[in-house]
Amino acid sequence: MTRIPHFDKISEKKERCFDMKAVIDAEMCIGCGLCAQVAPEVYEMQDDKAVVIGDEISEDKAEDAKSGADQCPVNAIVIS
Ligand code: SF4
């Protein structure tokens, strides 16, 4: 198979461009733990508050991240 370097670079760049982030407003979080139950690979509980695991959310965890945010009863999670 003939490889086309230009397309390989585009594909590589696309993978690197997936930079979803989740931010939890610690003041708003009531510590219910729902986000961590729904998406344990994205959110975890620390001292009765939820935190995001890692700096960025990989593409394979994007749906879980959104589901966790959707479940938050006080809308403390912002996905960008
Ligand atoms: S679902 Fe919302 S309120 Fe509950 S722990 Fe997660 S961020 Fe906090």
C-alpha cells in the first residue's frame, strides 16, 4: 500500500487536536458522587468533592465525561 505522507500528518494532527477538558466548580459541588459513579475513569471523589482525573479528556472517555456532567444535580461540571 502506498503511503501518502501529507495525509498521515493530517491524521496525526487531528488526533492531537482532541483536547476536551472538564472543570468542576468546587464551590458548587455538593459531593453527591454521581459523576464519579457514572464516569469513574474521568471523575473521582477527594475529600467530599469531585475532581477531574488528569488534565485532558481523551476521545474514548468523552461520552463518559459528558454523561457525568449531565448527571450533576447542581451543574458544577463544565465541559469545553
Ligand atoms: S455530580 Fe456534581 S455535585 Fe455530585 S460530586 Fe459530581 S460534581 Fe459534585
